[in-house]
Amino acid sequence: MGSQIDLLQGTLDLLILKTLVLGPMHGWGIAQRIQQVSKEVLQVGQGSLYPALARLEQKGWIGAEWSTSDNNRRAKFYSLTRNGVKQLEKEMGEWERLSAAIALVLQQS
């Protein structure tokens, strides 16, 4: 396996919002999904994940409610709000512009 990459705060927010498009998930499920989809390159630690979830909830981009997880434990489940969907669309556009600009710079010889 390749090395793991640390995520910038804004990037983590984008990945969390994108992951929650699939439906409500608890924190550990969000981290696992990001890790699986990235083929184990991106690993989100609790020290980064839970502050990001709190920040996104405070901004009104995600909502949270307590429920029972698959293994019968109480867990906080997060879901996208309407504002979160709008923010995701905005951030996806910004990410595409940024990554295209970086690619242009990297293609310089």
C-alpha cells in the first residue's frame, strides 16, 4: 500500500459532505467510507473528523441525531441539510477549478 496523506481542513469538509450524499452515517462510518473509496490512501483520524463534523453542524451544512448503529450501539448520525447540498455543489466547483489550475502549473516544463 502507498503512503497515507494528511488532509487540509477544507478538503476534509468537502469529503465529509460528499460522503453524506449517500445518506445519514455515523462518524466512524464516514471515516471508513473515505478510507475505502480512496483505496486506503486517505485516513481520517478522530482528532480531525469530530471537530470537522462539529464545524459543519455549526455552519448548518449537516444535521445530527442520535440513533442505534448496526452493532446496536448509540451513535450520532450525520446527514446533509439543504444548505449542505448547496455548499457541496459550490465546493465541488471550486475544487474542480483549483485542481485544474494546479494541473496546468504541474504540466509546465
